[in-house]
Amino acid sequence: MGWFGKLAFGSMGLLFGGPLGAVAGAALGHHLVDKAENQEVGSRTLLHTEQTQAAYFVSMFSILGKLARIDGVITRDEIAVVEDFINNLNISETEKQFAKQVFGEAQDSTYSIDDFAMQFYQISKGQPTVLVSFLDLLFRIAAADNRFHPAEEAALNRIKNIFRISDQQFDNMKVAYFKDVDGFYKVLNCTSDCSNDEVKANYKKLVKDFHPDTIVSKGLPEEFTEFATKRFMEIQEAYEEIRQERSF
């Protein structure tokens, strides 16, 4: 990562400014910035592509830091996913440590997740593929604890709007990472407020009503039998998902 070697002897704040510059500068550390006084300015000059790479890198771990804390707590699963992601990057150990420092600095920053997202959009708005892939990564982190917290969903929705990403693309990502639990409850004719006994009772009744053997015994048309068989499978899937979620 050529840009990092240059920035290790310069100030991130001078490159980016704003929220990204503040967090990156703090993560880099004053001792490295101080060394820049003895360096030629030319050695710190980044090409446009290097600036884009640096912005993506700093934005990524700044927004991930904010996202991890947005529901009030940072879980071990969330930290593990971020660390695993960092450790699998093809970068040096020093750069990996820098990524973790940015992640940590952003969590306590006074800037909001929206502030970081808006600055990143200004840098990357000409590259829609980059923006979509970035949002997809955020979904992966949010899904680390197998729960889409309302605060996380609201934040990703705002980032979707900032990045000018369509509702359809957003919904496709959401479905890919989070199962529609409310939909499973609807299949069983109940809601998330129902007790375990109510869920079980509804399940048993629906299984009896739509069991293929029951349909065949009633002599109903073949078309209805096919529908009932499909419905029976949906009932089984919904019950299994809810059972696992509730651990009963």
C-alpha cells in the first residue's frame, strides 16, 4: 500500500481535512507527524489514485468504528469480524495496526457516522461500484451478531441515501444478510409478541391443516395439493427459524 509509506511521514489531516483527517491524524500518532518536519514535502505527495485508496481505507475503519458502537455496545462478535477482516487484508502489520487505531479512534470521535459517510461520498461519488461495495461491507459487520439493531438499520439507511444507492439495492443487501423474522411470524399467523406456547399451537394447527396427507384424504384438486405442499414447507421453515431464534 504505497500511500501508507508516504503518510507515515506526514499528516493525514493535511491530506483529508474534516472528520477523516481528524481521526486519521489521531490514529497515526504525533510522534510520526513530528518526524515529518525533517522530510521533503515531495516525499509526502500522493498521486490521485493513492489519495482515493487512502480515503477508502480511513473511511472504512472510521465508519466501522461508529457502526460497531451505534447500538450502545460493541460485541465480541463485531470485534472478531473486524479483526478477521483486517488480518486477511494483504497489508503489512504496521498498516493493520493503523487500521485498528482508526477503528478505535472513530468510536470516541465527536463526529457522527453521517459525517464520515458524507466526506467519503464526496471523495468517491464518481465510483458507484466502490460505494455499493462499501455499504455491503457495512451490512456484513452489522450482521456479525446475527441481529439487525434498529439503530444500525437506521444508520445504514442514512448512508444509503448519502451514497445515492437505490432502495432496491439496499433491500437486496438486507435480505442477503438478515432473514425476515417478521415474515416467519406471519406465516404462522402470529407476531413476535406471542408466547412460545402460542407459536407452537399455531404451528401444530397449520401443520395439521396443510399436511399433504390431509389434503390428499380430502380429495382436493391437484393444483391445491401443490399449493398446500409448498405452504407446508414454508410453515416448517418458519417454525424452525423462530424456534432457533427463541431457543425452545
